Amino acid sequence: MCGIIGYVGKSKAVPYLIRGLEHLEYRGYDSSGIAVTENGQVITVKTSGRIQDLKNKLTGIELTAKCGIGHTRWATHGEPDDINSHPHSSMSGLFTVVHNGIIENYLPVKKELMSEGFTFKSSTDTEVIANLLEKYYEGDVVHTINKCRRILEGSYALCIICRDFPDTVYGVRKGSPLHCAESSSGRLFSSDTIALLPYTKSIYTLDEGETAVMDSREISFFDTNSNRISKSADRLDLPERSADKGDFPHFMLKEIFEQPQVLKRTLDSLIKEDELFPELSELKKSFFALQKICFVGCGSAYHAGLAGKILTEKIGNITCTAETASEFRYGNTPLDSKTLCIFISQSGETADTLAALLKAKEKKARTLSVINVRGSSIAGESDFVIYTEAGPEIAVATTKAYTAQLISLYLFALCFAHERWQIKRSERDRLLSELRLLPAKVQRIIDSRDKAELFSSLFDGRREGWFIGRGSDYAAAMEGSLKIKEISYINTGAYPAGELKHGTISLLERGTPVVALCCEERLFTKTFANIREVKARGASVLILACEKSAEALTDEENVLFLPDTADEFACLLQAVALQLLSYYTAVKRGCDIDKPKNLAKSVTVE
Ligand code: F6R
């Protein structure tokens, strides 16, 4: 993870570096720092904590430098304290580096450098890079970078300054993204185009192993043999990703509220004149030949994949799997040209999902990705892409991007099942009409959010809880449990409701909060029996059910009713109710809703 930035221009570097870091803060926010070249000296200011803490530390320090680098960190090696914060300098201070990624062989390299007399101040892998650069330096920085590149294993995007060239920033990448751009305001490097788009839409994306050199005159590019190469910029006609939460107290609440529009926009963009996914016509031709579909993602995106698997298997009559990308990439799932792998990712940059995609391609599987951020790495590598229309998602806990993934996967399942003659046109149209009603139903849930707020008392004073459900209710339970965990720090687990008696039920204590999901009509009586079992043992139960079950639940005290929908789509409505439940639970606990501890929005390390 982490975000890196570099600046060279005619203006003072610090404001550009700080603005860039603020754009990149979603990539990590446990510490941050900058280094600038001031009168031939490299000056580093860094601190643990948020970028605001760095700004506070910089107050009163007059820095006029026009060249510098910056970093916002999500700690991998070494705790997030002042010393481990980036930038890191080599032993003599000749090189100073900011790094996004992980150097996997840093320990043997560090050992060797220490045996040669190099000293280290931090526990990071990054300091190894700075000292390695110093070791191999003979006057030409690009040559030195390429020598070090051959030694360093793992992934990295680096911005480097060298004391000998005070108006120059060097950038190189392997595995982690790095972009640069030139504008009237100056030249910049950034981990993400988001920090460059306010200045220009013309953006260079570094290829694997390429080095870019930025000075007061130009940006030049070099290949892995240090030969100068020409490179053209891509025009990214993307809207600037605004980070304005308007009148909402948190981005998460704002993003929950945006869902009706997001879902409608996503559906509208994927259906043209009654044709589903017109842009996937080539892929659709292969549907009959497919023997298996694998859904792959991380965290919430994996949960969306689980819901996608359940529906596609049900109506498409094809074997489906759902796996987390971190398992899939090292697992043995058989893959071939008769397999379609669907990769789901909001950011399009998640390292494990990207690696899983590359593995699927290597095995000749067909690849389709469901992505929110246009121009992202996963979108670029996939054979086919479905874009969700969630717009920028700022809160770390995903809400609108997740439900946009769900609705896209529902639509995909309808399209697949119909094209493969598993459902009739009339059934496709019935389900499609139901799908089109979801945005309004989500709006109803948002309008009655006071109920979710009220029921959030279930978790008052509790440190743990359970989510249970069967079928697609179980997929919803997984997501609900994750939402509570990540923003309220309550240790919840999600279990298939029928599994409890095989071990987990021994954990149950008087008052243990249990959220029971029972929207799948065909499984209602089964889950209801499991609710009785946990209640009999003292659990405090909140039931999420559709209005059609009201009669069966008249004796139940705590029921959060959701609008009726087809069994197939209830998971999406449950997700919205559970987002609100998690949100209000976290607010009451005084948690940092938009930036929960230890997390980052984009997970670019494995
Ligand atoms: C949870 C959450 C994460 C992400 C996961 C994948 O609220 O946001 O679990 O879903 O890190 O991220 P993307 O979708 O960017 O690949």
C-alpha cells in the first residue's frame, strides 16, 4: 500500500507534496513524511499519525525547495513510529527514498550491507534500498537504479532524490503503480492518477522496470538497460475525484445515501435498448462452451463474488466457485480455456486480485473483471471489463461500490442464464424488472434508517457477535460481519446458520448479539429453527427479514423488515441495512468511521 509523490517545478515543493499526500491518504494513513532538497541539503520531516500531524510538524519550518518527495504509509515492516516513517535516507544521506511495496529479500540484502559497514536506523525494508543505491553509485543515478533493480525482489514504486542532483526526482516501478505528469504547475510523480488529475489529464504510466527522471527542464524515460526511450502520455478524461462530504458527518454515510443513484446508473450503463452487456458480445459467444465460472476478489469484493456464484449457479446451471484472491493465486483450482474467471475490485489495484488475474491468463482462462476505477491495472489486464458506476469511494469501508458490484453480478447472471438457454426470455424479463426496482427499495431502507440506528443498541457494550444465514443470506452475513468488524472493532463472525451446532454454538453466552438473516423464502423455516436454538441459549437476536415474512414473525421482538424482492436479490437490500447498522454502531463507539485503524482503501501489497 502506501502512497508516494514527487515534485519538481518553479514553485515551492512542500504545498504540492502535501496536497498530493492528501489525495493519496486513502492508501495508508499511519504515518507520513516529506524530503526536499534545500540549498544542496536534503531536509526530511516525518511523523507517525495522519497527514494533519505532518502539517502541524511543518508549521513554522520555512522550506523554499522546489524539488522533493513525499509518502503516506500503511506499515508493513516496522511499527508506524516516527523512525519507520518514510522518507528513508542512505547511511551518508546521499540517497533519500519513498517506497510503496515490499522488498521480499530485504533481510539477506540488509545482512550483506551491514557486513560491509552500512548502518540502519529503522526496521523497514525501504532503508535497504537507500543503502543499496549508495553502495552501487558511481555518478550515474539511472545506472545505479538499474543495478539495484537486479538485486531487489518483491514489488516497489520508488521516488528517489540524490544529493548530487538537487533539482531531480527519479521514479521506478515493479509491481506497484507509478504515474507521472507535466503541467504548468510543475512535474509530478504519484502512485495514483488522482493526485495528478487536478493539474493535467495527460498522464504517463511507467511500465515494469522503467525509470523516469524529472528535473527542472523535462521528464525523460529509460529502459531496464538505462537506454533513453520515448514514451507517450495517455489522455485520461476522468472526472476529478472529489473528496467533499458535503453536509454529511462522514463519507461513509454520504456513500450509503448515494446508493439508489449508483445502482440506477450502473444498470443504465450495462443495458442498452433492452440488451444486457452489449459491450460483451464477444464474451457472450463463448457462454455455451464454458464449463466453469470462478469468482475472485478480496474482502467485500469476495463477498460480492460469493453472491454472484450463488445466483449464477442457481439460474445459469453451471459449476461456479468463489475464492479470495490471496488463496486463488497460490491455489490449485483447475483452469483452462473453458473457464471464465471473474475478478471483482473497486480500486482495480488490489495486488492479490491482480496476481490472481495474471495467473488465470497464464492458464488460458477467459477473464472478465468488475471494476469501479477506470484506467486501473486490473481493468487494463482483463480480456473484458464491466465498469460499476459508483463514482469515487472515499470511506475505507466499501458501501456503494459493493452494492454496485452486486447489481452488476446479478445482471451478469441473468445475461448468462438467458444466453445459455437456462431461463426463458419471460423469466429474464421478470427478474430484470425486479432488479430495476432495487434502487427505490434501497431508498426506502435509507429513509427508515432510524430503525437501523435503534437496533444498533444490540451491540452496546459488547465485544463480539455473530451473523448467521443460509444460501445468499449467508453471503450477506459475511459482508455484514465484515462491516461491523472493520469500523466498530467488534469481533463478529459469520456462520452458515446450519453449521452452529457443529461447534460454534459452544461460544454462545447470555446476551451474545446474533444478527440472523432470513430473506431466502425457501430457507426461512430452516433458519428460523436455528434462531430458536440460539435464543434458547440466551442470545440477543436481531432478525433481518422481508416484509412478506411479517406474519410468521409476529412474536419476534427485534425484526428489521426489508422491502420484498426476489429471493435472488435480497442480499443487496440486506447489505444496505447492515451498512447502516454498522455505521450507527461505530458512531456510538466514537470510532474513526472513514479511516478505521490499521486499514487502507487500496491494498497494493500481498
Ligand atoms: C471492506 C473493504 C475491503 C475491500 C477489499 C478489496 O469494506 O473495502 O474488504 O473490499 O480490500 O478492495 P478492492 O475492491 O479495491 O479490490
